[in-house]
Amino acid sequence: MDRLGTYDVVVVGGGIAGLSAALVLGRARRRVLVIDAGTPRNAPAGATYGFTTRDGATPEHLVALGRAELEPYGVHVVDDVVDGAEEQGGFWSVRTAAGGTARGRHLVLASGLRDVLPEVPGAREAWGSGLLQCPYCHGWEVADQALGVIGSTDASLAQALLLRPWSADVTYFPHLLGSVPEEDARRLRTRGVRVVEGPVREFVLGGVPGGGTPQALVAVRVDDGSADGERVPCVAVFCEPGADAGSPLVASLGCEVRDDGCIVTDHLGRASRDRVWVVGNAADPAAHLITAAGDAYRTAVALNAVLVKEDCEDLLDVEEAVSEGV
């Protein structure tokens, strides 16, 4: 068994949120370990946008930069998967898939989430290139082309209205949400958004139905009752995926989770379990890179304040013990 050491904080997840928290804590001269599984949520995307000074950088490049910035502060980074954690003598004992163990006074969960995509052929292959989530992140790159929005949540119609400034050719596919109410249909018409009802049968990739990666999205095939269905040209379709932040670690901790699958926290990022903190998409599925980094900074500051309080209490216990002649 590989003993990774004892730390003030063990950060699980080495994406932007986890690295930001580790940076703040490292600069506060805390002993910090980051354990990263190497499966960031934005890995399918060819580039990331909207992060000031790093607009257009690849996800891999951002992580490499973040890791390099930790080195002067003595933050340790290990590539591994955390399987579980348990409380032992005032510490969290963390286990990894490779057989490593580490102890931390506090845990920061920055393990992100898995996007739950529409159950439509081609969705997984198109995810991150032709099937997208955020117009603010990727709208510029597909502007002035045929775009679509697939109905997946109550927010999908608002997303179709939001997308209109990026293109004059926007189609809303209610999909399994059913017919659009007349008031909403009027708003879509006023906005110049076309509605094509019926279940989406397929995301057509590279002009070949059922084609694989890295083919581009070229159309959406909708079930209109005919044998072939209606084929609507689209170079990008936006959707609101479901969220799943579950993992063996989260299960072993027993943290309270919301209906959307993410971990419940207070305003400072504390989870329902004592000495467990959550940053990034594990707590907020809508957090963008720059938002996740900022929230992680705030949480790290709050966590360090708690560590200071604990340090003081430990010193007082020692002082009392000495004064009593123990």
C-alpha cells in the first residue's frame, strides 16, 4: 500500500475548481494534496472560451498551466482515482484505485460531474463538437449557421430564445417535451425561431446516419410519422443535459445530494458532512470555468479560516494539558 502522507487538505479532482482551491490553500502555506482522475467534464471540447486571458485554450492546456502554478507552493499532485474515504482519528482517510492512502484534516470535492445526454443516437459522438450546452461558451464559433435546441428540460425553450442573436437560423425541437403551448409558440415566432415537433430520432453526423467521431453534425432527424423522418440541417444543437455527480467517494461519504444529482452545500461550500467541502460542477452543474475558479477561491479562504480556528483550539488544548501537569 502506497502511503501518500498526511495533509491539511486533500483535494479530489484536478480541474479548474480543484486547482484554484489548491492554489489558494498552498499560498496560505497549507499542506495540500490533489488527486486527479484525469477525466474533466470539458474533455470532449476542443477549446474553452470566456476565461479571461485564456480564451480559446484547450482544456488540457489550462490544466497543465494550473498544475505548474502549484509547484512553487509545495502542493502535491497525484494521478489516481479516489474510491472512498472514512473518518479515522480526526482525519479523513482517503483510498485510491491504485492502492494509495492519504490522510487529510479536510476534504475538498472537486470531482465534477457526468453529463446525462438525451437518449438519441449520435448524441455521445457529437457531444462537445456539434451537440453543445452553453451558447456563451460556444455560440461565437457556430454563429450565423443553422443551429438548433433540443427540448430536454423546462429551460430548453428559454435557451432557444437566448440563441437567436447568434444566428438567424434557429430551430427548436421540443422532442419529448411535447407540443409547445400557444403562448410560448408566439414568443418563438416573434423571435424568429422555427419549431419542429416530434421526437428527435437521430443526430446525423458527417452526412452518414449513425456515423462516428470525429464527424461533424450536419442535421437532426425528427420522427414525423414517415419512414425516413424529417431531416433538418443543423451544424450545432444546444441542449441542457442532466447531471450526475455520483461516485464511490460521494456514496462512501453520504453527502446530501439534490434532485439534479449535485452535492448540497451552504453558501461557503460546506457539504452536509463535517470537514467536507465542494467546489465546481460537483456542487453547481451550471458553473462555468471562471465561475468555478472564483467560487473555489472563496471556499478555500473559508476553509483556511476553519483550519486557523482548529489550530488555535489544538494549541489551547496543549496549553491546558501542560498547565495541569499532564
